[in-house]
Amino acid sequence: MPKSRSKRKQFQHQPPPKPKPKTSAPWVGWLFFGLMGAGVGLILAFYVAWQGEGPWLFVGLGLILAAFVVATQWH
């Protein structure tokens, strides 16, 4: 007598292995904090102390923007 399909042993497939999480180089974090600190320090030094003369506010904001761009690449 043939065996029914429900009685047959079902093989369980092993799920694929989980991919390892990406890690960034250590210098990415240092670059982020360095750019952020330089931008804030530049704004504080030239905008507050010298009453905002020159383009230093925009240079500081550019450094902060660059820090945020680096932060998007940090894993």
C-alpha cells in the first residue's frame, strides 16, 4: 500500500546565514567629531567673538554640513 503524502517525512531547509553587519574604519568617527568640533568652534570664535565679520559663519556651517555627510557613511 502506498504511503500518503501527509505521512512522509518533511525535510526542513536551513535558512541562509545572516550577513555580517558592516563596520566603518575607525577614522570615520574621528573625522565626524573633528569636523563637527571645528565647525562649531569656528562659528563660536569668529561669529561671537568678532561680531560676525567675514564669511566665517558659512565656512563653519559648511564644516558642520560635511560632518553630517560623513555621519551618513558611519556604520
